[in-house]
Amino acid sequence: MEVAKVLSEYDLSKLAVATAGSHSALQILHGAKKEGLRTVLIVKKDRYEFYRTFSHFIDSFIIVESWGEVAQREVVEELLALNSVVVPHGSFVEYVGAERMLRYPVPIFGSRKILMWESDQRKKMELLRSAGIRVPKEFSSPDEVDRLVIVKLGGAKGGRGYFLARTPEEVKRGLERLGSPENYIIQEYVVGVPAYYHLFNSPIYGRLEITGMDIRYESNVDGLRRLPPEYAKEISPTFTVVGNIPMVLRESLLIKVFEYGRSFVRATEELVGEEIVGPFCLESIITEEGEIVVFEFSGRIVAGTNVYVHGSPYSWLYWDEPMSAGRRIAREIRKARDRGRLEEVLR
Ligand code: AMP
């Protein structure tokens, strides 16, 4: 899709931010409205009653029977007629598919190619490694396992199906239990505390911003500490994300996060072939020595930003006004439009 061609047919004074009703949609559209852009929500029929209560910041609804329709012609045509820029969140990418996102015929904010890298566990880690970011040790086969590891399935959503193991046998048994999947990675389990950094690469302001950070609240691993150890030890931890909790970091650690963020941006340019634009997230464990070990990234807005609809402690330092990640995206789009630079932020 040629962004320039689509934009030439748009009425840019009516530019709209569009997304699908899930994940971080409310925050994205709320922020877009605050920036004076129009807003479009693709919503499944059974969720319409809920989203309709936010009509004060949602201008248009595109109602679908199933998420499969997000990529269908009728929806695409409606999006184009409404002068839409799509902001893809995790669920949007899931509905359309990372591969099909490459050809989705509506301008999208940010990078399309990074979504492909994100969807492949091996490529994902390769990108982090090549950025010089510290990552957990990886084992290429179950037989190499000599310590506590976490086995991650490709395409798993929110950590579902991940399991811990300590020996080659435990890894093999776990994989068998899951029907012997082919797409998985075996990673050293890093002991420490989790921390997820929300970053934003801005071509328009020429800077990288730390927009916030969070901790994921995961079932059942975060519940195990509520049990006496003699009961907890009999239960296998699982990592299904159910929510997010805000956090701030020791200021001295922020510098490392910023450096990692900048290296990541450089690596996307070199390996992916296009610099990441807009929001992304580095997901880490911080060890007791204060080492930040990154085990995962997201190349788009993460749901953890939902804890900062009114801005985070960090976004206040840049903006001195409420600035959610959703609003930050809209600010980038609006400024790009007003300065004739939309093609730098849309793909
Ligand atoms: P992910 O799907 O990669 O974000 O992982 C889901 C959850 O598993 C994370 O939020 C962490 O709690 C945990 N996790 C993933 N990888 C590691 C690792 N290498 N060491 C420790 N915990 C991990």
C-alpha cells in the first residue's frame, strides 16, 4: 500500500484515528479526541453496548459480527472513507495476523514490519541481541538444559501455556503434555522482579521518550506468594496476564532503560529495515545486582499503558499536561499532519 497515494485522497482536516474495540482502544481513542482528531472504533456486535457508553469520544462505530471482518473489504472501505489511520494494538494484530498486517490497505501508525519480528520468538530475541541488550540465555534443545528454564510457545497469548522446567526430561515431558508443539523457545528463567518499560520513538520531536512503566499481574504466579510455601511448592506457576500495576524505577536505572531503548531503535533500522516509530515496550526482569535482562519486546502500544490514561509520572516530565500513550500517538499524528510530515510516521 502506498501511503502517499491514500493520503492524497484523504481530507486531512478530518483525519481519524481508528482501532478495534479491545486491548487499549479506549485510551487510544480518548487520546485522539483530546488532540482534536476524529475517532473510529471497529467493534464486535456483542461489545457495542459497552463501547457505546464512550460515545462522547468515539465519533463512528463500525460494527462487525466477528473479528475476521476487520480485514474484509467492507470494513477497509469504510475506514478509508472516514480518512482513517489505524493504530494497531496487540489484539488488532491478532485479529488481522502479523503477516497480513504487512498488506493491510489502510495507513497504519508505526512500523508494520516490526509486528512480524514480534510474532516470531526467535527473530524477536535475535533483534534484542543484535541491539546489544542483555537477554536470558537460550537453549537450542531440551538436552542442553542445565538450570531453571521457562519454555515459551510461539504465538502464545499473554503467557498462556508457558511452563517452568529444570531438566531435559522435565522440558520434554512438558512439551509432550502440550501436544509436542514445534514453535517454542527455551530460556533461562531469570530470578528477580519484572518491569516493563513503555517507550516512544518520535521522528517529529526527534527524541526517544520513556512514557511509563508497569508490572504485569499474572495468574497464578503472582498469587502463589499468598499461599504458605508448603502449599505453593506443589503448584506449577503459570503466566496468564490478567492486569497491570503502575510502577516507577530507581532513577539511576532509567539511564540504562533509555540506552536500551535507543539501541533497540537503531537495531530496528539495521535489521528490520525500517526504524520503529511510536510506542514500543521492553519487558525485563531486574536481578538483585540491578542488571536489566530483557526477555521480550512489543513493537506497538502495550495494554500496560492503560494504567496511565491521565499520564504517567514520566509523561508529566515531558509534557506538563495529561498525556496517555494513546494521546501521545495522536499528538505525533497531529503534529506530523500540521507540518506536512505524515509519511514519516505512517506506513
Ligand atoms: P512473555 O509472554 O514473554 O511476556 O512472558 C510472560 C511472563 O513470563 C512474563 O511476564 C514473566 O513473568 C515471565 N517470563 C518470561 N520470560 C522470563 C524469563 N526469561 N525469566 C523470568 N520470567 C520470565
